[in-house]
Amino acid sequence: MMLILLVLVTSCGTENAPAQFEIDERLIPYYELFLSEAADRGRDLVIPYSFIIDFNHYIDGSGVTRTHKNGLIEIYIHSTDWYRWNDYEREYIMFHEFSHAILKRGHIKNDMSIMTERLYPSLTNYRTNREEMLQELFR
Ligand SMILES: [Zn+2]
């Protein structure tokens, strides 16, 4: 019994990617804000085992979250789009992707949620209903 357990532990260790945390320094403020907004609402978060948060020119759309079987989660933000957005739009996009990655939330049909698939009118609503939409996000 002990031997089987050791083999299982060893095989898990070799299949999993080594733990890593890489985040572009321009994205750190949004990551820290997401953690503090969650904490303010009493939400405990489980941070991915391996996490890469970076820019990429080649993704479809403004942001993408990729979840891998080995525990690695990658978030990529379109680097060209990033410089067109204001700070408020950046927060919205980052919170959307962090919610996929950390809260494990999928898309919903609700224009008063950050997790809607359509950017508009949700993004416009976020400007005037930020608190309400953060409550919905971390509920
Ligand atoms: Zn999404």
C-alpha cells in the first residue's frame, strides 16, 4: 500500500509542470487589485499552481485564458489593444480573464456582469455600476 502511494506521488510529480509564476510588470497592479477586491468581499481565492500572465500579439480578441491539464493557466492580453484602452477598460478586461483563471467562471448572458461574452453594453455598464458588478463577480 505504501509503495503504491509513493509511485502515485512520483508520477504526479513528473507529469505536472514545475510551479511557476510569471507576470508582466505592467499587469501586476491589476492582479493586485483583483486580489484586494476579492478580499474586501470576503472571497478566498485559490491561485493557479502555475500561472503565466503576459502580452501577446497573436491572440484572437483582446484577452484569452488557457487552462492546461498539467495545472498551468495562461492569460494573454493583446498588446496592441492594451495601448488603446484607458485604465478603466484595462481593469475590466483583466478582471474578466482573472475570473476565468482564478474564480473558474465561464461566460453568462447578463449585461450587468463582467463575465458576459459581449463586451458591450457590459463595459459601459461597468463604468456606472462598478460596485454592483464586482459584487456579482465575487458573489
Ligand atoms: Zn471570456
